[in-house]
Amino acid sequence: MTTSPVQTTNNLIDGKQTAEDIKAEIALEVAALQAAGQRVPHLAAILVGHDGGSETYVRNKVLACERVGFASTLLRFEDDITEAELLTQVDDLNRDPEIDGFIVQLPLPKHIDPEKVIEAIRPEKDVDGFHPMNIGRMVAGLPALLPATPSGIVELLSRQGIKTSGKHAVVIGRSNIVGTPVSILLAKNLDTANCTVTLCHSRTENLAEICRTADIVVAAIGRPEFVTADMVRPGAVVIDVGTTRVPDASKKSGYTLKGDVNFAEVAPLASAITPVPGGVGPMTIAMLLLNTLRAATGKIYPRPVN
């Protein structure tokens, strides 16, 4: 049996273990709530259709809820649900006093406008952190339910003891879900940030040259193995956000997960690097749970009056 590069790399950032540490902390808080006679947090998820990646992700969220002692509800719908019907379901969850936070799993079928759905979620229940009000509050430096993946990246860097203050971070990808918000969070005047940030994308000229100036590279462009050795300077920290299913006949599932970074090429150069899977993905779920706990306890917004 051969050993994969992921298993033999000693500069690996273990997102799975870090996420477990966060979940253990959340579980202690939930136990304290129960001991005080209070209701445990309740997270709901809406899943439309049968996308394989979404199915796996939502299943992991349900298991994570069990791990920390949350109540959870999964609402499943076929991909022929109309936009109006989905918005009605969102409104029902908004109004339900037993639901502290909920997510609508993306992507959605093409006939449904995801922005319309996101904006329909009440900000105080928006535990994915995608609502414009939460994004706006984040930009303004106000308390907010932060986007789960970007805040998970910052938390991972912090808990790994990776110095960010004064460092140059290059973020590849400008999506509203990861690239843009993580660039904002890394630039914040906070102990866990204070980076000088360059946000790159598909139209950026001299991308490889810019990446080679980075102390920290965050790859969130959605292209498997896009970041190669010639784009990373020795000693850089590399955070790989990508998770693309690539056909692989040698696997029982018929696919293998690939990140946005060519791990075999880049890992020997990096001072620290996240694997795929086991890096950023588990942190996203951990931060989703943390947002739900904050929503349930009124840490960001006062508890909603229904």
C-alpha cells in the first residue's frame, strides 16, 4: 500500500482537528444551556434536488449538530420546486420561534435566483452569513454573523499560530461567498488579521508573479489544481478552499476531490498548507455551528420577537 502525500506532509494544517476542538467548545456551552434549563440551539437546512456534493455537505452538518447537542431539521425538496414555493418555506422558517438559524444549501436549480432567496432570510437567522446586512455589518466592523468559510479560514490561521499582522495575503477568487469576504476579514484591524491584501481573479494580469509575492495564498477560484509550484514562493502559507469532484475510475465513488492547489507540487514549498479534504471544509461547518450558537443566545442580534 502506498502512502499519499497528504499523510506524509509534516507542514499540514489539520482543519479537521481544529474544527473538532471548536465543536468541543460549543458542546460545553450547549451543556451549560441545558443545565440552566434553556432550550438547545436549533439549526435547520433546506436542500433542493440531489446534488452529490450538497447531499454530503448537508449530511455532515446534521452529524455535526448531533455532535454538539443541537437540534436539527432537514427539509428536502425536488429540484422542480418553484421559486415562490421555496420562498414560502424560507418565510416559514423565518417565523418559526423554535428555529434559531437556517441555511438554504447552494447551488440551487437554475430557475431559482439565489440572491433573492438569500435576501429573504432574516439576518438574525442567516447562519451562513450571506445576507447583505451581515456582509455590510462585517465591512463596517459591526457585530455580524460572519460568512462561515471566510471566518473559518481566519480562525484556522489564528489557531495554528500563523502570524498574519503585516503579512501580504493574496486571495485568488472574488466570489461573494469566499474570496471577497475573506479579503475583507484578513485586512481588518484585528489581532487575527492586519494583512495587506491583494484580491486577484480570472482577469488579473501577471497572476503568478503577484502570487509569488504572497506570505499567505488563499486559493478560492474553483478550478482544480489551478495553483502550481511556479505561483508560490518558498515558505508561503497556502490555504486551499477548492473542492471539485473530478472523475476517477479507481475510486468506488467514481470521483476524487481536488482542491484549487496542485498539492503534490506546492506542498514541498509551503511552510504550511491545508489538505483537500480535511482542511477548510471542516472549519466551514464548525463556524456554521458557532453562528447558530450566537444566533440562539442573542450574541449578535437580540432574540427575534415572533
